[in-house]
Amino acid sequence: PQLVSELPHSVLPGHTVFALQHAHARCCSWLQLMQRENAIPLLNGDGLPWNWRLPEPIPWLTSEQTFRLNQPAERHLMQQLVFAMDAIAQTPDAAKTVLSAALNLSRALQEMQRYCPSLQDRSQVQLLFARAGLVLATQRVLRLLLEDGLAIAAPPEL
């Protein structure tokens, strides 16, 4: 669906735009770092979008078939991803809904990065891969919300 915002850019404060672009750039930066260090199986790291290298699936489940991401901040980010996708699907009052979804998603990403410091922990490879999948999904949805929903650039770096 065409989402371009009805909100004029003049009503989006500069700090709001920067916060959203910063969240997207943080995702890109972290994914680039992890790919450069061969820590996660990504393709096309020099350009967007990244793709998960197959046949290695993102290990969302443990060997006991339970969900691997159980920290409250991880769950909150997943919840915000679902809400953001719902915002994209809505048509009435889309601009305000998309802006709210983008802000909530960027805050949830910040929260996960604060409370899940093992984003750099290489001792738990499957957990690192699952969190990388979450960051990758967040990057893609933020890019969609920014570019298609709000007509704002989603730079890979600031």
C-alpha cells in the first residue's frame, strides 16, 4: 500500500526525524559490524537490503522448540514490530499511526540494545543469530515506515 504521510515535514520536529533515522542507522551499523566480523550469516552487507544467508535459518526456536528470545526487552521489540506492521496495513489516519509506530519501534530497539548487552556475546551463537534476526527485521520495518510511510530518508549511517 502507498503510505506516504499526509503530515507535512514541518510538523515533524527535527529531533524526532533524527531519532528515527538514528535507530535505522544503528541497526545498519550493527549489522554491518557483525557481517564484517563474520559473526552472522548475512549477504549484501555493503548495500541495502541485507539477506540472511541460506540455508541457515534464523534460529528463533531452541532445540526444545521454545522461543529463544525471552528477555522482556526482546519481547517488547517483537510486539512493536507487530504493531508497526499493523500500522502499515491501516489506512485511516495512517500518517499519525505510522509516526507513532516508528517512534515506538525505535524506542523498543533502544531498550533491547540497553538491556540485552549480549548483542556482542559470541559464546551464545544461536542467541546472537536470533537477536541479529530481530535487528534485521527492525531495520527493514523502520526503513519501510520512514521511506514509504513518512517520506523521510532512511540512511544506513549518520
